[in-house]
Amino acid sequence: MNLLPWKSMLRRFAHEHGFIDPLALLARMQQFAQPSEVQHPIELLRAGAAMHGRGLLNARIIQHNLDWLWPYWVQRQFDPADPAFVPRAFSLTHINLTHRNWTALGLADLDSFPIVDPAGLVTPLWDGWSIDAWIGDDAGHWLCAARDIGCTEQHIHVDGTLAVETRVAGDGLALSAWVEACIDDSGQPVLDLHYRAHSETPGRFAVSLRPFNPEGVALLHTIAIDDARRGWTIDDTTQMALSVRPEQHLLSRYADGDVFLRLDEASADEHRVHCPAGMASAAALYELAPAEEREIHVTMPFAGPAPRATALPAWPQALAGTCELELPDARYQALFDAARYTLPLLAPRDAYPGPYTYKRFWFRDAAYLVEGLLALGMHERASRALASFPARQKANGYFHSQDGEWDSNGEALWTLARVHAHTARRPDAQTVSMARRGAEWILKRLTPDDGHSPHAGLMPAGFSAEHLGPNDYYYWDDFWSVAGLESAAELLDAAGETRLARRYAQAARALRAVIDRSIAATRARLRRDAIPAAPYRRMDAGAVGNLCAAHPLQLLAPDDPRLTDTVEYLLNHHLVDGGFFQDMIHSGINAYLTLHLAQALLRAGDPRQGELVECVARLASPTGQWPEAIHPRTGGGCMGDGQHGWAASEWVLMLRNWLVREDNARLIVASGLPPRWLHGETTTRARRLRNRHGEISLTIDGDAAGPRVRWDASWHAPPAEVVIDAPGYVPERIESTRGECRLRRVQRA
């Protein structure tokens, strides 16, 4: 009995006010997906509502105040002469769809990530207001990085520190901003913005508080100047200090316009401004003498308390003893160095896919992020990322990061097993319990196997990895479930629970057989070997999810026709500018999915993998980061977080696999290296490369007569075989843990 007839009430309200019946619309939308117990993940709806809520504010404010100095993405997306221009017409919300790019800063173990946009706009607090700086001459011309894009350059510094430097210069004006996290004299983390300003003629330099960030409007209600006029208090909570007292302070409310429009006004005798609209802005102005440089530091504490344990480690301490690479290609080296900082930065405790939009936990992303940490030898940090797993596992065994994810148990169990294999630790009682309950949940979730339908015996329909499409019986879920069952068997066997280990290993084999049967049915229907995203789907971009069976799970052999035809389909139909273009949701070039394609080709010995890797390197931002999806026209981010941790992890894993990759119980050395690294006078060095068998260091000296390979390994679980298999050279099997050999070129007939 329906005691609360809310559906009737909702329909009646909609009809009375001239709206479409929302329940009828929802029912019609569900006709385009397979029936599922979770139609729409509430977590994603909540996140989407928050984003579009800001988009409504943006639509209400930005287009009616285009004389403001808005951030970089607005300057371009709202300019009809720019390739990034997006018409606004019927758009209810205005969202950054063209330049979702930023770079996170911070310290290892600190769960707080200030971000810097491509023009140096600094957002110190998560989802908050920002700090910007400009330089001007005495004629009233102001040089601003957000607006004067052609005069701006940006770099990341990862040589013992993590800092972003932005420079803007032109017409005798030059301004640089160096932003990094530091530890102050009291041991507390602070954000330090170090500005250097130079003008050939008399000029001025401004530091400004801005009521927006790289997503759009970020309400700022109150700004107060301290008594010494060397700092601001923002919204009565956050303190920001200026190292030098400015010659002038300006404050502005929304009704008065942007403070940028008032830089030539005389200072009012104001020490505090309150803007009911939440669009307060401020500027501290400094005089510049001709041909002299002036330096200003702006400092503020990080959000939230520092960890209670020992003092925060400096970056050299946090990275000590981890993997290091020396590569012949400067771009690849810089991208690896940046990723080597990104992964520990985003894993202070939980492993986050990103510092801003995606500063939340998913088992899906965590699996790849933890794998990257393990490849770098950051075992303690990888183990720490597992600490939240027990609390996220429900009583019924479900590993929950959001409702309706049928892949999460497989990912959680696989991640647990990978950490166990890398660390060679015996699984403790809690891990054994998680593995058993997690595996049982998978077995209970499988659909009844009546053998009469293509989805019989598979995981239920769900939204899975949300970029695959509407709810369906995704093979992605099934492949991960097989990996989860096999991982549970591995963990339980290591703990001495042999009976249960055999049960789950047998269940994994049975699920493999069910998947094979289902794929055989799709093969008959589609008349090709390629695997669609789900049994009832045609081939589309969602088929990229099936590549997990190649990387990282290795469930299908490299030459399996089902895998190779899937790869060929994706290469022939879904590449844009050399990278994989995900049509659904992302609607952009995806760096980590492009690297999944490259990994599948690498396992098959296909040299086209190098072209995909080169594309990903080309798409990186000047600070060595990738957004989740990349706009094919602007090269900027068009989806997700502007600094995607999964992409950084895939770059690490790609280079690690180029040098040493696991092939089930074998290790293959140097199979992905570009020919130019082997033929010329080059040297490639890898220190402390990690895999499930242990650690290996390599030196590969390129030589026209044949590269010389030296190795030094330490195994806790010796591989069945180690083979040096550089492209174009005769494979060499190595038996010792230390040695060297010169490779012989393959003789062509």
C-alpha cells in the first residue's frame, strides 16, 4: 500500500505548472538501458547537481559582467574569436568545458591540495576563492596572464620541491609567480606565493583576491584589512599575510564592479568590505620604480589540521628509496618526474583520482593509482591506501564507493592481492576476512545461469565505469570479477585457507567460461571477433572497457583474436589526432584510455604502441599533467578533474612496462623501448623498478653495434623466466640476478 502518494503529487504539481511529467520522462529514459536495481548513482547525481548549481551562478553572473577580469577559461570560452568559444543560447548552466586544467601543490601526507590554473590563478582552499596578480605601467596598461595568453608561460619544478612558476612578460613589463607549499618555523604547512615584478618605466603591481576559481564563481562575502595593513582576513576565517605593506588597498563589492576596474581610483578609507552577493574583491597595490625588481611573498596556512603523527616529510624524504628513471627523451623524463610527485601527493591516506573535482574515493581509480604507487616502490603509501577498505566493505561483503558499482569488489580484491604480492607479507586476519566476504558477494551477485540468454551467469546490469554508457551487462564488470575471485584465491592460499582458495579459483574458471560463452554469442551476432561493451551492444567506444582484460589483468592472451580485433576496431574508429576519443560522457581524447590501448599493443609486440604513447606525451600540459579528457580543438580539459591521477599513474606504468613488464610468471625486459633509445649514443637508467617478484635496476646503453644491458635484481618471489626482448634484437634469457649482455640485431631474411 502506498501510504505516501508522492508520485501522484509530483505529477500533479508538474502538470499544474506546465512542466513535463518527470516520472514519465524518467521512465522513458530507462527504456534506453538494461533494467537495473540502481538506475542512477546518487553520488554522481549529487556531484552533478553541485557542478550545475555553480553553472547556474556562472550563467547568472559572468555573461552580464564581461568587463570583469575573469579566469583563463572564461576569457577563452566566452570570446567569439577564440577556438574555445561555446555559444550560450539555450544552455541553462555555464561550465568550464574547454580548459579544465590545473596543477595541484602540497606536501606528502597532507590532505589539502591548492591548485594553480594555466594563467597562475591560485585557489588555496578546496572549491574556494582565488588569488591573482597583475602588473601595469604608469599609462594605465595592465598585463594579465589570464587575458594576455600569448605573453604567458608556465612550468612545474619537481627537483626536491613541488612548485609551479608562471611568467607573463611584454611591453617592458614582467611578472613571475612561484607557488609552493612550505613548512613554517612552527612546523605548520603554509602556502607561499612568491611574486617578482619588473617594469622598465614607473609602474604598479597588484595582488588581488578573486571571487572565483577554475570552475567559476566561488562566493567571497567579506574581506578585512588588518591594522598593520599587511594582511587580509577572508570571510572572517582565513588569514593571508603580505610580506611588504602595500602602498594602496582597494576593496570592492559586486554592485561597484570588479576591483580590477577600479585600480586607478584613490583608496577609500575602508578596512572591511561585505558583499551580500558574495562577489567581494580586493587588491593590494605596490609601486614599481623604473628598471627595478620588487619581490612580495603572500603566505597563508593550509586548510585543515596537519597530521598528528610525526612532522610532515619534505619531498626528498618522501621520495627517498623509490624508483628513479633517467631517460634519453627530455619530455618523457619531465612527465615521469611530475607523475612521481603527483601519485604520492594524491595519496595522503585515501588515493584520490584528482585534487579538486575528483577529490573523492572510488575503488576503480584506486586500483590503478595503487598499482602506480607499487611500481614506484611506494609500498608503505600503497598499503596505507588500503586502510579504508575495511570500513568501506559492507556486512554483505560489498566494497562500496558508490551504489550500483558491480566492478568494485573485483578491483578491491585485486588491489589487496597486488599489495600482498609486492610486499611479500602474509595476509592478516582482516585481509582474509575481506577477501572471503568480497568473493562471496561476487558469487551471490551473478545473474542466474540458465544458459538461455547472452547475459546469463554474468554480473547484473549497472552503470559500471560511467563512461561506458547507460546501465548494461558490462564485460568490464565480469573481467574485474574474475580477477577478484582469482585474487581472493591467491590471498586465501597464502594464508593457508586452501579449501576456500580452491573454491574461488574454481569459481573464477567457471565465470571465465560464462564470459567466453557470452562473447561467442556476440561474435555470431556481430560477425566479428571484437568484444562489444556488453552482450546486447553494437561495437562502440565503450568497447575500450574490455581492454582491462589485457591491462592490467592479463586475462586474455596478447594474440587472442577477440582482444586483437577489439584493439583494431578502436584504432580504426575511435582515434582523434592520434589518441583515443571517448564519445560517451567524456567527449574528449582520454590519456589513460589511450595508454590502455598502448599497453594491449605492447603485450602483442606491436610497434604502434609507441605512436599512442607519443600522442599522450604531446597532450600533456606545460606542467606535465593530463585532465581526464582533452578537447580536440583547444588541447585543454573538457571533462573531469584538471589533473587526473589515473592518467599520471598510467604514464608511470607505461614506462615501467617499457623497461620491465610482467607476463604472468615471466618478466620481459626492454620490450617497449623506442628504437631511437637503442641505436644511438644514449643511456637509459632505471633504479629500483618494482614488480610482484621484487626489484630490478637497469642500465641500457644504446649502440649501433647493439645495445648493452646491465641489470641488478633482488627477488622475493623469483620469476619463472626473465627475458630481454628489445624490439629488433634477438631475445636473451638471463639466469643471474646481476650481469650484463650485448644484444644482437635480428637478421632479416
